[in-house]
Amino acid sequence: MTLQQPAPMTRPVGRGDRVRMFQEIGMLAPALVLLTIFLVVPFLLSFWTAMTNQPLVPRPTPVRFVGFTNFLRIFKDDLFWISLWNVSRFTFWILPAQCGLAFATALLLHQKLPFRNFFRGLFFLPAITSIVVVCVVWGTLFQYPTGPLNQILGFASGGYIQPIDWLGDPQWAMFSIVLLSAWQAYGFQMIVYLAGLQGIPDELYDAAKIDGANVLQRFWHVTMPGLRPTHIFVLVITTIQAFKLYTQVAILTQGGPKSSTETVVHYMVRAGFEEQKLGYASAVSVILFLIVLVIALVQRQLLRRYDV
């Protein structure tokens, strides 16, 4: 004899449910409208422009539909692949440097130290300073051969380390950009990590102490799981920002020396404004958008799978 499962009872949709549904739609509507205006519509317009030979300045000749010609020309251009390799290399270096420095600083400033609010503001200061000003300051530090950085290295090593052409040597130029960028932007990630640390309840640490957990065990079994959403947010945001690298390169190296610091955004801006090929530049922007989108989705899935 088998027992039949009772049929689930369905509650008729009442007037209260419809009112609640309209309230939810009303609350979502502003965000959806803004996303459509500032994200969806520009992407569709860029994709349409990428399918044409539209110049930056209108010409007497009409704009023609060229299909995927711009995309094929980009994929055949060695400079595009060099710029993609450079920005990937920059991202690979900046993630551990910037996020690691931000995480370590946040852990330190989360402790009950004297003047910690002052140091929080001090370390956050580079993040709110204009990147142009930061580039000018670091450009002075990087001067070859008598810049302050070379003077410090020469003095600290007793003259053993010879002056380094930080921005003129292809082997050092990208490292210099990474050093500058990590110092300038780590304050933002530090604030995000501090917010994440303050969101972990003290009761969890107290319970771990009662169970006999030492400092390292509390860090690994309480702090790290508590910061899981923060890690995902910081890594995804930092990756997106890294792929948008432009200002430091435009001010300090202009993509040189020997294209060692050429990035995708710099390549796109040069095609659009210097060469006035707006359709070609739009195709680069579409490719960059898709690359960043795929990397962010893969990164998010991997972090979830490994429970980071």
C-alpha cells in the first residue's frame, strides 16, 4: 500500500501580492533604466559603429557597413596582441601586489593601535589623489640616472646597484608602472577589507578562543571565511581596473619603450583619436569588454568553487 502525497496547496494571488509585485518593480526600475542608458545602449552603439568604417571627423564620403572587417584587422595586427599580452602581464603582477598590500595593511589597521584612524586616512590618501599628480611625482622619482629612487638604491647598496632606467628600459618599464599603480590604488582595497573585517562578529573570535584556537587558527578558520565575499569583490574589481590601464602609460611612457607598456586601452585611444578610425576603435572596445566579462565570470566561478 502506498501513500499518496497530498497535492501542494496553492494560494490564490491576492490584491496584496500584486501590490507587492508592483512595489518591487518600482524599486528595480531606476536601476534598470540607468543600466540600460549607461551600459546596454552604449555597448549596442559601439557594436554597431564597429561594423562600419566611421571616422572620428565626418567626411564627404558616406559611412559604409563593413561587417566584421575591423575585427579581422585587429586580430591580424601584432601590436594588438602585444598590448593584450602587456595588460595581461600587468594584471598578473598587480593582483598579488595591490591586493596583498591592501589586505596586510587592513589587518594591521584593524588592531587597536594608537592613531589608527589617522593612519587609515593617511594610507587612503593616494587613492583619492589625482592619478595625473601621482604620475608626475613618480616620474620625478623614476628619473634616470640621478632620480631619488636611483639615489636611494645606490646609497643603500653602497654603489653596488647601478642606476636603473625605470621608464626607458623595456625590462623595467612595466615593473615601474606596476609599482606606481599598486601604491596609488591599494588604499581603496584596504578600505573594502577594513569594512569586511569589521563585519565579522566578535562572538566568533570569542568562541574560537574558548575552543583553544591560536592566532593563526582564528585567522584561517574565522577571518578568511568571513572575508570570502570581500575577496571576490576585491579580485574582480581589481582585475577590471587593471585591464583598463591607460593614464599611467599615456603620461609616463606613451606605450614605449619598444611597445613594452602598450595596453589595449592605449591602443584603442590611439586608433580612435590619433588615427581617427572610430569604427576600428569601437571594435577594440567591444573585444576588450568581452574579454573582461569572460575573465570576471570565470574568476567568480573559480573563487566560488574553491570556497575562497
